[in-house]
Amino acid sequence: MLATMKDRKINDLVDFYRHWPEVRAQAQNLQARRDIGDDQREILKWMIRVVDRVGPSDLSEEV
């Protein structure tokens, strides 16, 4: 399980989507770090872009 800055537990995709605004901020902070490589920075950039495109209609409460 992933713990956010506020120590909230994320258990599934729907939960991750609900927490995306705060998780996105963490991903952006990682992307801005100078101690990661260009490849990792590029991966984070694309991960953020992909998750930004996900909406409620893409998710199902059923797992």
C-alpha cells in the first residue's frame, strides 16, 4: 500500500484516483529533484500526463 504525505493508505485504483491531486503534487516534486536522472524525470512526466487523463468513467468500483 502507498502512504501519502498525510499518511493516508491507498488500497486500489479508485482510491488512488481520489487521492490523485495530492499524489500528483508528490510526483511533481520528485520530477523537480536534481538528484534523479533525465530518464526518470521523463518517465514521471509521462506518468503524470497519463494519470491526468483518467476520469471517473474510466474506473469501476468493482475490483
